[in-house]
Amino acid sequence: MPEIQQNATAPPSQCPEGMSKPAKKRPVGKDGKPLKPCCCCPETKTARDECIVNRGEEACGDLIQAHKQCLRDLGFNI
């Protein structure tokens, strides 16, 4: 019967990707609270969503990119 090691840890090179990296902090708003991507850039988000519903995702690439850029400008890694 093989031995089982308890409390064994793998070296960082064998850890699943992301396990050895520190968690990234979210961008912070003027009030000092972390921003949520779902609540940022409401103007570009609304325009993007309405376009996708009415015309389909393929026809809304410019609005999708504008919303992504807005989020990037706030510090999100999109």
C-alpha cells in the first residue's frame, strides 16, 4: 500500500496557475471602496446592452470595445 503524505505542499512550480500569485486588488473609487465592474461605466454598459438585444452582438463591436475601454480606464484588467 502506498504511503500518503499528510499536509504535503507542492512547490510553486507545480501549483495550479494562479495559486501562487497574490490576489489582485480591485480599483478603488473616490469614496475609498472597491469598485465593481457590474456597476461602473453605466452609460457605455447601457448602450452596449441595448445594441446587443436589438441588433445582435456581431453588430455592436464598437460599443463592446468602448465599454471595455471604460473599464480599463478605471483600472480593471479586461
